Amino acid sequence: MNLRRTTGLRRGLTAVALSAGLVLAAAGCGGGGDGGDDTKEPRPSPTEEDGGGGDRPGGTGNGEPLAEVRGGDDITLTIASARRESGGFVTVTGKVTNGGGKVWVAPGWEGEESEVALRNKLSVAGAKLVDKKGKKRYLVLRDTEGRCLCTSFGQPIQAGKSKTWYAQFPAPPEGNDKVEFQIADMPPAGVTLGGEG
């Protein structure tokens, strides 16, 4: 009788310990936030306008953007970092700011390919990296279902608001580090790729 109680007690304590461990593991995996795409994105620091594209490699680390360009409807695109990653790809991050007086729906930013555009509404899926030295244009990477490895804003950007974004591209060959980031009707933004960070 005593042996049965001890065995039952041990089983109960083991079950409680396992349950607590699973709860803690699940809590550790949670990222918080509202579950939207932007909770997974790097969040560059807000920056002052500097009026033009830069040429600092990869990311400045001091809050200054690598490049900044302005397009129609008073939209400002800022590039905070552009880095080579292990695995042969480049990650570009930044911020888009709607300085206009009405909501902005990222017209043309999802690209011209109908299949990609349909699966990536209000996204930066249409972005390109242009390697002039190598004479190549790199498109945003996609998964097997045609979803871009990039930000989907999820909803239009309200007047006066900003959203962070990221996009991943195949990496140009080593040594071809000066590239241009291009999207829709925005002017090209020249950046220098940084090393793995």
C-alpha cells in the first residue's frame, strides 16, 4: 500500500514538473505583440531625415540610415541596414513613412508578377537589388507557395505613420557590395552591403 502511494505520488509530481516545463518553454517561444508580421521584423531606430542616399557599409550602428529616398504622395523610404547573411542571401531592413494627408496602400510595391502580387498584397515583394558591377538584378526571395521573404504591411499606412520592413534577396558575389535598392516608382537607393552581422 505504501509502495503504491509513493509510486502514484512520484507519477503525479513528474506530470506536474513536465507540465510546468512545457508552459515555461511555450512562454519562452512567444514573441508578444499582436501576432502581425511586423513582430518578427527588425525594428530600426527612428532617424532624422538626412535628405539623400548614403554609402556606409551594412548599417551604421548609430541610428543614421544607410539611404533615404522620397517618392510620390510624400512617401519616404529609409534603409537602415543591408547585410550579407550566412546561407548566401542579403537582408535589407528599413522604414517607410507616409508623410501625405491620406492613407497609403503601397501601389505597385508588391510587384508586377500576378501570382506573386496576389499572394503578397501590401508588401515589398516587388523590390529588387541591382548589382551594376555584375550586371544582375536580384528579386525578393520567395517560399514554395509564392510568398515573399519580406514584410507584408497587412493594412494601409495611415497619414503621418511609419512602418518597418525587411526583404531578403540572393546575395551578389563577394566583392560586388555596391548595390541599388529599387521598388515601384521610388528613386533608386544606393547602399553598400555589410558583412554577416
